[in-house]
Amino acid sequence: MAKSNALKFREKQIREGKFDAAKVRGNWGDILPVTKKNKTKLGSLTHKLKKHKKDHSLYEYDENGSFCFMVSKT
């Protein structure tokens, strides 16, 4: 593969005895920055509930298209 312009510039800086940017960068150690976790059952269920629009079949509709909530106090 070809070298990027940034890599060429860094190598030139090192050759000329100037600042080495690789020494300043942090070390991840044993941490992998990209890991994938499987969804739990609860996570997949909540995803399915929030994915689609709500079903309003529980409500009573009038002829003109408006609806009202049926609330019962016990």
C-alpha cells in the first residue's frame, strides 16, 4: 500500500531529528477498542417495542377520527 502524506511527514520529521508524534500517543494496553456484545433478552424486547409505531387498537375511535382513552378507577 502507498504511504499517506501524514506518514511521510512524520517520517520526515523523525529523520530531521524533530518531534516524534508516536511517543506522545497513549497506549491502550490490553483493551480492545472494538468489542461487540450480544443483546440481552430484555434489550431485544425493548428494541422491538420501540422500533415500530404504537398500536392504537386499545383506544376507542369516533367517526370523525378522534379518539379517547378509556380509564377506569378502581
